[in-house]
Amino acid sequence: PARTRRGPFPLPPPIRSRAAAAKGCSRGGPAAMLSRLVRLGAGVREALDGGVVPEPTPAVLSPTAQDAAAAAGPVLLGSKSTAKKPGPALLPAAAMRRVRVPDECPAAAKAKVEAKGPMLPIKNLRSSRTISTAASTPEPMAPIIPGLKSISNTAITPAGALLTPAASWRMFLEHGEEMQQLQDVYEVEENVRGKGCFGTVRLARLLDAPTVVRAVKSVPKRTLKAESIVRREVSVLRHLDHPSICRLHETFEDDHCMYLVMEFVDGRELFDEIVDRGHLDEGSAAHVMQQVFGALRYCHERRIIHRDLKPENIMVQKRTTPCSVTEGRGYALVVKIIDFGLAIISAAPAQGRAGSSVTGTFDYMAPEARQGRSGAAADLWSCGVVMHVLLAGFLPEAEVLMGDEILDLEKEQYSGLSQRARDLLLGLLRPDPSARLTAAGALSHPWVAGNSGNSSPHNLARTVDALTSFHRSVKLRRAALTALAMQLTGEQLGVLREQFMAIDTDCNGRISKEELARSVAAKAPLQGAEEVQSWVESVFNAIDTDGSSEIEYTEWLSAAQLECAQRSEEDAWAAFRVFDLDGDGRIDQEELARVLAQSPEEAADLLPQIDTNGDGVVDFDEFKRLLNVNKSQ
């Protein structure tokens, strides 16, 4: 047919031939084509202003399909299917109203809600879907921060600054397409443990060391958007070293996929914890939120904004060690933030980055984030919604989530909340981002400080001996202990993690000299303030391997884990791989220089300290002797 009309939209004239189509024109050349496109746009505007779009013909279901649809029940707009075990009803149900229009702009979403009236309440909290209206190719990372330049593999470093990366960053392994492949190093399970917008998560075990378990996130290279997002996630994660943030160990890449080898958090999502319990008591909720606020403060001080904080992106680690924090439950909830796929590095975290993209999960998205501006304050709004869900078991009302109304905590459903909890919720859920609490402000709030249960560090006397031994160790042994510390997870780190967080009294994710001195003076078997200060001065620089004048988390683990009874030969093998870059089972002078960021001459001087048989390389047995690891451990 020559020309047709479908509804109110006029179609342009047909192109005469394939040759003309290849040239991008038909009658009159490009100018005529442009004119027809303008007319087409005018027709679309006319249709949107007053045109009538024919109603689609309703689909007719077979009796079998009708029965199946009736059994499935109503479908919530925007929800993803889930096999989660349904929990108890989250009351009061009338207060739980969900607004999720993920594929529309915020203005259209709000107009639709106002036009259709309040949505029907639902009885259970449902897992929410992450949305993003970003362009298929995200903005490049390098120009975001003035004064920064990009180096290989999107790593970011201050231009002209004499800043040495932390030891954990130097030991991050990045395997390109021409290097070792994932299957050469890990045995990956076929069963999918998790699925996101761009990839899947499976468990993997290190070959020859099956007790070393990792989580592998596989992202297909189907689109530029997916590949750019995962590269940005790697760029962000390699700069993070915090006890409440899931660690990135290494990456692999082939023609089809990129693979992120992450720390395996043995546990479940905070979402599942809420569904099973209904809600948390204030002591448990405060302990969870303190860890989340601390991780966000650490990120925001590095200009990193998460942009998708929700219970599904907070993992609860399985524990078997009792803790006094939970007052009656017997076990504290140890949490880690995951999924930095939408995170950005911003030049001004207080204001964020303005743009046309709306990114995050609608139920937890700040009002300004719905307009395309995500700053540090947007993360704190998401924290307020998470805290509300933890304490009440349901989401705030739609008008509150949209920023149109202030949360009314005088309603009957909030009668069990303390005044301090109400005050913190109001501080977090302020529609104006400039008036919202910061992560540091939330950490110092009386509800967090009074309920979180932080106490002085335990067993610090033995740790003092370990720190002293680390200080006396040779440089090569310190590096080996750092690589070993990066392999420890879960229960292996329980005591050391609690010590670090107890000494870090301002919860900024780092230990200063003053904090270490105060803790040691209160607990360690040393005499007098002068002796304590002298000891701290002598060991601090040995532990602070990056010269930042503060002790990062991995630096603490490296020095304090000498007394860790969980160290095993398989952990040592995983640490050995950090140095054995080509995977040939030996560490040569060049590999040693690359890992330690030393010159070949300096590496040659260090090699004899561990090369006991004098063959010019370090094998695994020599590496184990350096770590004092034997088969009985």
C-alpha cells in the first residue's frame, strides 16, 4: 500500500527504492526528509494535545489461561517475580501504599498517581526493582572531578598528588581478555544465586582450595550501557575498604562477559530478615543503621554516592557468635552494603550531579532524585525509608515518598516508637535535601549512639602483641600478611572486625593515632600515658602502609590477624595467587616488584629474604613459611 494511517499518527511518504533508502533520502534529498520528519512531529504533538487514540482490542484468554490468571492473583505494577517465602502480614496494611512507575518520567508518574487516586494497600512488603533512565552510554568518569585524570582501566587518582594507594588496592587483580580466564582459576557453580538488571550471581570455589568461596557477578557485554556500568562499578569498588562494604577481589573478562569476583557474604538480604520478623526492635535496628551510616559516611567522604540503597542491597551476614547488642535476641545483625552498579563519583557530593536520568529504586528514591539529581543527601533519604521499614515493617505513604507531605509520626501505627527514633526519621525524611541530616550527623544522633551497643574492644591485649610483631616484621612479610587478610571472610574476621569498629569511635571507617591510643590505654597491659603514646608512635607507621596517617580496614586486619586461629593453608594459597600474577605457581622478581610497587632492584634485594633454596623464585612452600602456615592449621 502507498500510504496508511494508524490512529492519529500520519506516516511519512514511502521511500522509492532501496538505493534511495541507503542514501537516507527519497524525494528532494535530505531537506525534504527533514521536512517530512517535522510534519510527523507536528502530527504527534497534535495527537497528544487532542487526538483520540483507538482503544486496543482486549485479548481473549482461553478458559485454562483465565483459571491460571485468577489463581495468580493481582499483579503489582513494576514488581518483579520472586520466590521469597511469604512472611507475616506487615501491619498496618492501610499505611502501606506503593508508587512505582519505573519507565516514566517523575512528572508523568506523579500526574498518573494524582489522576488515579491512592493505590490499593498491599499486605506484604515486596522486593523492589531498580530502574535507570540513563543513556545507553553513561558519562565518562574522568571529567567528573576537577583535577583528576584517568589511568588505565578507569582507575582514578588525583593529578600531581603524591598519594600512595592502600595496600588492598595495589593487590587488586584485574585480568584482561588476553590473560587468565575465570575457569582457569575458579570452579563456578551452574546454579544462579541472584539476578539483577544487568547480570547474574553464582558461587565459585578457588581451584586447589575449595574452602575459599567467592561470589561471581557475570555481566554480558550485550550493550554499551551494561559494559559501561560494570566498569564504573569496578572503578568505585576498588577504592573502598570498609568492614560494612562488600569487597571486590578481582575481575576477569572474555569476549562475551565481564566477571566481578566479590567477597561471599554467607547470609541473606535484609529484606528477607524484615519479612521473617515483621519488624526489628529499636536496639537491633540502631545497630544495623549505625553500620549503614558508617559505610555511607566513608563513601561520601570519598565523593562516592550509592544511589540505590534499599533492603535488597544490604546483606545480613550469618553469625554463630553471640553479641550483647541485641538485648535478648542473642545475635547482632552484621550487615554489608552490596551492588554499587549505579554508584557515581561526584565532584560535589553534597549537591550531586544533575541530569536527565532517573536512577535507583522508586520506593526508596529521594524527591530530588526523581528529578535526576542524586547527591549524598539522596542516600540519606533512602536510609530514612530503610529505617522506617525496619521499625514499622511497611513503607511510608505515597505522599511522603513523593515529598509532598511530611511523615506524620503521631498516627497510631507509630505509637510504639521512641521520641529519639521519631526525631531521627524526621531528620532523614526531609523533602529539602539541604535540610536533611548527613551521614556523620546521623551517626552522632542519640538514637544511634544510645542503642547501637558499641563498647570498648575485647581481647585487645593479644592484639597489641600481634601489632608489635607486625611492626618488627620485614616489609615482604607485611605485604604477604596484607594479601592473606584480604582472603579472610565471615566468622574468620568476627573479633577483628568488632575491634576495628569499636576503636573507630567516630565511625568514619579509619583508625587515627588518637583513637588507637585511647583504646590501648583503656584495655592493653601497658603502663602510663607516655608509654602508650610511645608504643603507638612506633607501630602506627608500620601498619599505615599507604602513608595516609590513618589505619584502613585491611591494614588493621593485616597487622592484627597474627592471632587469628582461622588461618588455613587454603587461605595462604589464595594469598599466594595475589603475587603469582601469571599463575605458573612461582613468584619471580618482576611479579614481586609489580605487587609491591617497587623497582626491580629493590625487589631483587627483598627476594633472598624468602627464597630459601636460592633458585631465584618463591614457591608456595617458601611463601607458607613466611606466613607461619603449615598443613595442621
